[in-house]
Amino acid sequence: MALEIGRALKNPGQVYPFQASVELEAMEVLSDPVHFVDVNLEGEFFCTGDHRISLKAEASATAVSRCSRCLEPVQVPVRAEIDALFAKEADPDDPDLYLFEGNALELEDAAKDALLLELPLQLFCQPDCKGLCPVCGTNLNHSTCSCQEGNVTTGPFSALKDYVLNNEEV
């Protein structure tokens, strides 16, 4: 989505309100697929002079991913504040600048960066999600398994556990 800024460039200091919807591509965050849908921005922008645009907005979206414990699909609302500065030329002293060409700002990168910062590190389908059985992989939210009965644990590290418990030198 391109935000037209021609009038702001002609009138530095004049504040212009805006509302916009942007489309963000699906991405991978900490090895989990994440897709932001229904991304809406509302705020204002103005030209600070020297062909720089200051943009302040609130972004709202729904993050679609998978539960960190059971891998079921999950949707989480996300809100983020955007305080971005756009310029026509890169400035080595300010690496946080977003670049623009002509008389339009592309808002996707600023929205994506702000929403990613507000995304929780772990997403859960429900606060008390039981996750998956570490032995057979059964989703413990939907059914139970007999793998953990009698505390008999077999898995890829069970031999290592026995070695550590039975060896005095370790």
C-alpha cells in the first residue's frame, strides 16, 4: 500500500491524518510460520523538511501461527505503535530510516517491523495447553495416552539418563 505524500512535501510542518490497510507476506519467526492478516494503520504524517517524512500510527492485526506446545493453529490480536522516519536518501548515521521514492511511502516494512516487536515469543491455543506427548506425539488436549503410566520413560535420551544416574564419575 502506497501512501501519497506529495502535499506534505510541499507544506512542511502541516500534519495529515491517514488510514490504510496493508498486505504482509507470510514469514518465519523463530522457526514458526507467522502471517499477519487484517493489518490496519491509523495515524498521521508530516514533512520535517529536507525531504523527510515523520509518520506516527497505530497498527492492528491478527497474527496467525501455530501453538508452541501442541502445534494447533492459533490466532492472536496484535497492536503496535509505529514511529517511523522516511527519507529519500540513506543516512549512515541513522540506520532506522525507511527509504521512499517519488511522492509515496510504502508502509509494509514499517508495519511488519512494529508488529513483529509486539508478537509474543510463544503463542498458545489456550493458556493451559497440555501440548504433545514427548513419546508418541499424541495431542494431550484431545486425548490421553498410556506412554507416561508407571513413569516408564523411553525416548532418545533415556539411555543417557540411565548412564548419568548409574555412573558415579559423571
